[in-house]
Amino acid sequence: MNYDTLIAFIVATSVLSLSPGPDNIYVLMQSIVNGTKYGLATVCGLIFGCLFHTTLVAFGVSAIIKENDTLFFAIKCLGAGYLLYLAYKVYRSDAKVDLNSDAVPKKSMLQLFKQGVIMNVLNPKVSIFFLAFFPGFLYSETISSVKQFYVLGLLFMATSFIIFSIIAILAGSISTYLKSHKNIGVVLKWLQIVVFVGIAVFILFSEK
């Protein structure tokens, strides 16, 4: 097993989870408007939905790995290209972190959990991201690729759960800090770009 690869995966996942995106901003806003436990319910729903995409990628890509090395290399190239595209989208986006809570409706914890699951399961971009992200971090030549994809998926879920939960718990402090430090959006924006480009390069040069 290549533990350095797993560590790199956890670090990359941590940075991506911390970077402003629709999921963690949604968790932050629900925590601010409804309270910490409601934010945590949202987190649980979002993370639970990742199981669906992990399963799709695990069985789909694993079959390709067994059948065709060239096709798997093509998937890695497309994955790296998609990550570079995400970096470009972030580059073109506004660096401002929008914390307008007026439009956030109040919902029960069960409603927020269900919405988190639905938001994730019905978002094809999550599967595309997993397809782009995971293949470059396969870490063993002896463990089946299906098991490796599930390990990566569970590590992604655990890391994201911890960071999203911290966001929910510290929502008030985070909101105050973001509002008082207007330039933090620029820093986080470029951090995202660097991470996306770095992962793309890592995937391109990683071996099967």
C-alpha cells in the first residue's frame, strides 16, 4: 500500500472541503439561520449521498481498469481536463463569499437531512468529480480496485464530514470573520485554483 498517496488524497480533500462551494456554504447558512444541530443534519445528508456516487464510480471505473489500460488512461486525461476546467471556472468567478441569509428558509432537521441527500444524489457533477478525482489516487497493486474506490470514498466522506461539522459548529464565528475580512475570498479562490491544478497534474502523472 502507498500511504503517501492516501495522505495526499486526505490533504486534497481537506482543502477542497474548506474552499467555498455550494455545499459548505449551504451548511454554513443553515447553521446560522436554524442553529448548529440543523447544520449538522444537513452535513449528514450531504455526506450520506456520497455513497451513491462512490458506488457508481467504484464499479464503473473498476470494470474499465480490468478491461482496457488505454481507456483507463483516457479517463485519467479527461479527469485531469475536468479539474483544469473547474480551476478555470473558479478563476472566472467572483471571489466574494455571499452570506445573505435572508433567502434561507427554515426547515426541520429531517427535511434538511433529506434535502442534503437529494442535493448530492441528484447532482451528476458529483459523480463526474469523483470520476476525475479518485482514479489518480489508487494506492495498491494487490487490493481490488472496487475496494480501493470504496476506501477513497469513505475517506472523502469522513474528511468532509469532520470539516463540514466544524463549519456548522463554528458557523457564527466563521460568518463574523468572513464579513470582517473581505479579502479572504480572494485567498480562498486562489487556493481552490492551486488545488484543482495540482490534483490534475498529480492524476496525469500517476501510474495505474
